[in-house]
Amino acid sequence: MVAQMTSVFSSAPQVLILGSGIAGLSAALKFARSPEVQVTLVCKADPAEGATRYAQGGIASVWSKSDSFAEHRQDTLVAGAGLCHQKIVELCVSDGPARVRELIDWGVQFTKTSKGSDPTEVFDLHREGGHGQRRILHADDLTGWAIEKSLLENCRKIPNIRILENHIAIDLIVQKQRQKGAYILDMQSGEIRTLAADVTVLATGGAGKVYLYTSNPDIATGDGIAMAYRAGARVANLEFMQFHPTCLYHPSAKNFLISEALRGEGAVLKNLAGEDFMSRHHPMGSLAPRDIVARAIDMELKRTGDKHVWLDSSPVIAKSGKPELIKKFPNIHEQCLGFGIDITEGLIPVVPAAHYICGGVLVDDNAQSSLKGLYAVGETACTGLHGANRLASNSLLEAVVFAERAVTHAQPLLALRTSASTLPAPLPDWDHGRAVELEEKIDIAATWLEIRSLMWNYVGIVRSDRRLAMAKRRLDLIKNEVNATYWNYLLTKDLIELRNLLTVADLIVQCATLRKESRGLHYTVDHPEIDERHFKHDTVI
Ligand code: FAD
Ligand code: SIN
């Protein structure tokens, strides 16, 4: 069954936000401060579902008196391996404390320390890989959930925000290089709506599902990046997929993360022979930047033939005791117990998995893409903050900083609508041509698995020219098949996601093939050195 709904125009300025994680929700709360603006927040699952709710470690921001903007900036630049945009790093770091205060005002309960009466020292601060200081505010080890819950509760109370859940955006509508809205499939009714907007914000999160093993939830299929690319917006730096070093290794654990904050408290990576192999790779040992740790584990697994390494929490226990370990990491403790692993006994089996895409929709310092009125915020965007490798816990920070900037920058576009005397011409409705209902889902599932497996095997932590060429050949075949059949069937969520996943996989391979050097998260055995002369720039497509 399929129906269509024509775009409904109104004289109120319309903001369309695709995604209800930290990026989408914080943008919605800010846009809605103007009571005449109508905000529509679209999410393809339950509104609380997305990477945000699973964030563990926390949000990085200079908070303690012993820390400084200069140090946070420096740690970000070092992790980014020469590709961070200095100005963006500067503004994210210096806006950080104000944005964190805003989260607190919205009701987010960060964990407090019992010590000290100085307000700057009230919050307990974690440390993670690549950070020279304790600067990560957290809510135990469930920071993302604390943020998602508070922001969503606030949005639900505001009359000029409407939330469309279980609605998936299919494509953006663009006319003369300006965004005009999007086509949205109501997954329950099968209806495709044409939503007109003066401003559209892509806040659709990451693309970890492009890889076979990932810490990401199922929604992370790169939809925003794929839609923007199809609409003609520029995308960048997609070769920089961050692999988190410590995802739980267990046959029933689909994607459970063991926070880097545990290493920040003293836990150490060891191979199955009990050797602290990280001390051979980097002076910061287990707390080295993520790209280095993930690659070292990958090398260790290839060298030994083992299936996982250990994260040994016994140094934390020796320092603080078991009750303190449980107090600091209650969720990790409970979830691991559910898999029969007691973190207070010391050894936790871990492996790297695709975690965070540093590239995305290329935006300027106001979060605007190369298409007027189209903004991208959160993991879907490439702002220049992360360069070739994101510093841990900088992504929640980036999302709130750029939500603020997008909202401020978009005000003149909304004011234009308020002052306009006529309504714009209606947009064309979605045309499903002669499409028929899909009979079997098996093809989609099989193709999805094929893409994810080939990306893991050929475009993973360690790459080569040969493997990238193989990936391209296979993806070209799959693209031909999918393009030949895509328009024959009425759209479903699975079909839409498959096309997006394929587009993003293809873009990752394109970017990785262009970068003939090893930098940050992109490591290739054929060009193992950094090449400052030819490649100290973003990969823009
Ligand atoms: P998300 O929170 O992923 O939200 C995406 C939204 O887009 C969802 O609402 C989804 O339904 C919607 N959506 C997607 N496609 C469509 C579509 N086609 N149509 C409609 N809606 C769509 N970062 C840190 O800084 N600190 C941490 O401690 C941390 N820990 C992490 C732990 C885990 C396990 C993971 C996976 C990530 C972690 N990260 C962390 C990264 C961080 O959580 C994410 O980068 C961030 O939450 C992304 O927020 P977002 O708003 O961009 O997207
Ligand atoms: C973690 O808690 O290890 C994740 C932090 C991040 O990805 O920023």
C-alpha cells in the first residue's frame, strides 16, 4: 500500500531537522525559541534511538582550573594528525564550557565529585586516550543516555516542535542549489510525504553499519551523507573511519563498547600472553590516540593469530578497589556480567570495531553545506574539528557547538519567510512510477552483508592499493545491480538504507583511494609514510 501527501505550505517559517540525537535535539530546542518558527523533527526509529544514547565516556571540555584551552586545542590537533582546521578547533574548544552549561540547564545530570566546594571543581572529570588532562564530563558510564533523555524531554514539552518518529527521509529536494525540503516515508502507513522547509538540518548520525563489526546502533547507515551527496552537496574525508580499540569480544554482544575511560583510570591492554604490548608502540601506552591503539591491536592479532586481546582492569582495582570500579562503571559492569564476564576479576576480552566517521557532509564554520539552507550537524558533518582522527569525547562537544552556530546563521533565512508576502510554489510530489511491492527481503539482507564484509576485509584498519581496487570492483557490481532494481520496488526502510550504505561505502573507497599516504586513521601498506607535501588537505568529493 502506498499513498502520497502533497507538501503543505504555511506562512510560518519551517525548519526540518532529520535526526533526534544530540545534534538534532539541541538544534530543535534552539530553533524553537522563536515561537513563530515551526520545527519538524524526523527520526527513522524511536526518537531516543541513535549513537547519542550509547555514548559512554562523556563530553570533553575545559572545566578544571588545572586545564587550559591551549592544552585541549593541542591534544585535538595532535590526534588530528595535521588535518584539523585550526579555527574550528579554536572555536569548539572555547565554546565548550558555555555549551556544557547549557546541557546542565536543560537538566543533564553530570556526575559530581564529593570533594571541593569550588564550582569549577564540582564535576568528576574522566580522562581518555590522547587527552593530557582530565577534562571529560560524564554521567557515570551512561553519559549519552543522560543527554538524550533530558533533551528529548525538553523537546516534547515545546508546542512548536513536532516529532515524526518511524519516518525515514528518502531524499532531499533541491532547486537551483538551494535546499527546499525532503521526501519522507512514513514507515507505518507507507505514505511518502513531501515536507517543504526554509531550512533543513541533517543530523542523521554516523555510518558504522558500513562495516561488519561496529560499536554503532542499527540506525547508523550514513543516510545524511548519502542524501547530501545525491543532492549535489560536497562531502569530505570519508577515508577517516575511526575504529574504537575496545569493543567487547563475545559471540552474543552485538556492539557493546568498553569505554576508553576505563583505560583513563589505569586499565591496560595485554595480549593473550599477558604482555603490555602497547608500551612497545607509544609512550602513552594503552592511552595513546585511538588510531595507534586500534592499529597496534590489529597487528598483534595478525601476529599471534589470536581472536582478541585483554583489557586488564586489575591496575584500577589495585588503585581504587572493586567497589570504586563498579561505582564508576556501573553499566559496563552490569552489561558484562550479563555476558558472563566480571570486570572486577580483571580480564575483559576486547577487539577493535568501526566506531566514528570523521568525514561527512562538508560544512563551513556555521555548519552550512555547499547547498544554501542545508546544514549538517553532529556525526554526519565534516566540520574540520577532527582532521584525520577524532580525539575521544570531542564529538558530543562538536554537535552542541555547531547546533548553536547553525541556528544563529539560519535566522536570516527564516526571517525571509516571515517577511514574504506570497507562499512559494508547491514542490513536486514523489513519483513512484510503476514500482511494485518487494516480494522477498533476502536479496537486501544478502547484499547488505556483502557490502559490510567487503568493507571490513578490504577497507578496514590496514589498507592497500590492491585491496581498495578489489573493493571498488565489487562495489561497482553491487551498484549496478542495486541501481537496476531500486526504482522497480516501492520503497521500504531496508531498501532506502541499503542504497545509502552502498553510496557511503563507495565514497569511503573513493576517498581512501585518493589519499596515497598514511595519516591518522587512514593507513595503507603501499604508502606507509605521511606525505605533507601532497596530501596535507581534506579529501573533498
Ligand atoms: P545520533 O545520535 O546517531 O542520531 C541520529 C539520528 O538520526 C537518529 O534519531 C536516527 O533515527 C536519525 N536518522 C538517521 N537516518 C535517518 C533518516 N534517513 N531519516 C530520518 N531520521 C534518520 N562521543 C563522545 O563525544 N563521547 C562519548 O563518550 C562517545 N561514546 C560513544 C559510544 C558509542 C557506543 C558510540 C556508538 C558512539 C560514541 N560517541 C561518543 C560518538 C557519539 O555518540 C556520536 O558521534 C554522537 O552521539 C552522534 O550524534 P548525532 O546527533 O550526530 O547522531
Ligand atoms: C568511549 O567511552 O570510549 C567512547 C568515547 C568516544 O568515542 O568519544
